[in-house]
Amino acid sequence: MTLAQARQLIAARDYAQAREVLLPLAAAAPRDAEIQYETACVHDSLGFEAEAVPFYRAALAGKLAPDARRGAFTGLGSTYRTLGRFAEARDTLEQGLAEFPDANEMRVFLAMADHNLGQSRKAVESLLSLLAQTTNDPAIATYRRAIEFYAQDVDRTWLNGAGEQRGAGAEGERSPPKSKRQSPPARVILDEVQGTTGAQVHAPPKAERSEA
């Protein structure tokens, strides 16, 4: 049996039979990065995540085409995360992003790993930034600039419009000095809506505003 035959089985979603073909190939050619990568992917597809890890590592140690190498970083990083090996997931995905900075799929899995490592604020900010950059939803795109603005510091609040920020969050960040605080982003949102839709958006009259 050959790698080409294994790929035909994978294309037909017969992962169990593909695994039977690939295991002896992988054992016979431990430095063949393509075979190692396909073997890793088949194990992942079958839910054998722990068994997939050494094949991913062997694949990344060898020579892979760029698309396959990108997939190997994503596969290994996401597999580490599902196994609870969060620090290894983060390190793998960061290494992958250093080689493939446009790999948005890695940014998603990295945000999950950051959350698992107790860095939820960083994870949310990363996902907000990614959403703003990549969304095709016109309603979300209307607020792109505002989302990007909030993604810089998702914990910041504006008390009475004064640019105040709440105290240190769950990850120990401190509020910036008053001289460095930014103005409320209401103008950013209004400009974004008007610029995108042409609609005139106005603040409610004082009598109708809440006194929160």
C-alpha cells in the first residue's frame, strides 16, 4: 500500500482503513514528513489525539510543503489544547504564527489556549480584533472601528463619560494614569455607523437619557 492509496481513503472519509495503511508506512519511513503528517491527521480525525502528537512532531521536524506545515502547527497546537497541555499548545501556535503570521486559524486556537491558561482578557481581545478584521457580516462590519478600539483594552469602562477605568482585572492589570486614558469611544461608534450606512445617529435628548 502507498501514500497515494491512503490519501484516496482519506478523501473517501474512510479514516480507519487509511490508518491501517499509514501506520506501517510511518514506521518504515520515520523521517518522511508527508507520511507522518497524514498519519497524524488520520489519528486526529478518529479521535486518537494523544496518538497523533508524535506524528505531528515528526512531521514538523522534517520538510513539508508550506500548506502542510501550517496545518501541522495548527493540528499539533489544537491537539495539545484538547489534551490539557495548554502551555505546549500556546508555544506551538506562537511558533506557527511566527512562520505564518496570516494564519488566522492559529490565532483562534491560541486564544482558546490563552483562556485555558488564565489569560481570558488577552483571548477576548485577540478574538475581537480577529472578528473586526475578517467578518463578512455587514451588521458587525458597521462597528469595525469601535470593535477594534475596544479590543485594545476590553476591561476599560467610561464612568460618566470621564474615561475612567475600573481597577485591576482578573489578570492583574492596573488602570493607566489619567494622563494616558483615552476619551470615550461614542464618537468612534457614531462616525462608524454614519460613515458605513449614511444614517444619522443621534444621542437621545437629556430627558430620555438614563441616569445610570
